[in-house]
Amino acid sequence: MAKQTIRLEEIGEVTLQKRRNAVNLRISLSSEGKVNVSMPTCCPYEEAIKFVQAKSEWIINHQQKIKKRTYVFTPDDELKIREYTLVLRKGVERGKCKSGLEGQNLVVVYPPDLGYEHEWVQGFIRKNVIELLRMEAKFYLPYRVEELAKKHNFTYNRVFVKNLKTKWGSCSAARNINLNIHLMRLPDELIDYIILHELAHTKELNHSKRFWDILHRIYGDASIIDAEMKKYRVDFLE
């Protein structure tokens, strides 16, 4: 369907998208704070713009919250992705980003005219980090689940590796285990804890006393490691 992209003072870029199934005007913000407006096909763009302007205080408030929680990659970063470390380098070509693996480094070269803090450059870095997390997770996590399941006598069905936004992992009633690619940012002990946490759910789906008894038999006091996990954010890079 038809759409327009405009810029409004203070708010920034706004995308107005006409949709056949839209009944009312609806505003949503991307993870970068960009404004998207869903609108009925019969609604004039001018009306949608007035709607956005009327909601400007709400939009700016939420954009500020997003900005505060969005991670900014810098050349001083020591972001570890299991076997790799992120390295940012200033390039010589204007308007062009490059990336590649060099030994145990994920190297991202950013253009001198934009700098590493530019929104587009940060998006490029984030995309490459996510892809490396996904690659590492697909290689390591299914193998580690199989190892730990055999060691502790758990039975599961399948392992799915996903870019989850709110959870480190989950286990379905069918004993399918979902694991977050962002586990690749954690120490090995905590990766194992999440895997065993989900394997324990193959025997007890809820967090009952029986569930914690299963984990306590493995860890002694699983609550200590559970508390350690709270130091890490699932949405760290969002």
C-alpha cells in the first residue's frame, strides 16, 4: 500500500503507511525510535500528520526512553561473542561500512564522514553482531544441549535457536527447547545454567518446588546462579 516518509521537527523521521485492514490511526515506534503510523486507506496524509503532531509529547517521551536503553557500540568496546571480540575501525571510504572476521575478531570498518555514533553505522554494527551471535549459537547450543541432557539424564525433542526479545530460553509441553542467540554473550557457566533450567522444564513445566529440587540436585543452590543471571539483560543490544 501507499506510504510517505516525512521529517518533523523534534520528532524526526515519520513513516505514514496506508493499510487496507487499518480502521484507526495508530502510532508505533521502532527499536531506534523512528515513528511509524498505520492509517486507513481513505485517511488523508494531512490528517495523519496532525494526529502525529498532537501526540508529539508522548512520542518524544518514548523516544527519550528508547535512546537511554539503546546500546551504543564504540571503538573502546570489549564486547565478547563467545570466541570473538568486536573491533571497530575508522575507514577511509566515505559513506561506506565494511565488516569481516579477522582471526578471533569481528571487525567493522566505519566511514570517516559519518563516524561510529551515526545511527546508520550503529545499525550496521548491530546487524553484524546479531548475525555472528546467530552463527555461534546455531553451532554451539544444540551440541551443548545434547551433552548436558546425556550427562544429567534429561530427554527432549528438538532445539530451536532464536533471537528472543524477552527470554533467555523456554521449553514447550512437547519438550521443544528454545534458546536465545544472546546466550553467546554470557560466560559458559551461565549458558549451561539456562540450558539445564530449560531441560528441567522437560520434567516439570512450571516453577514449582519439584522444578527447583531438580535444579538443586545439579547445582546445590541454583538460586545463587539464578541471581547472577539477573545481572545480564536479554535486550542488551536493542
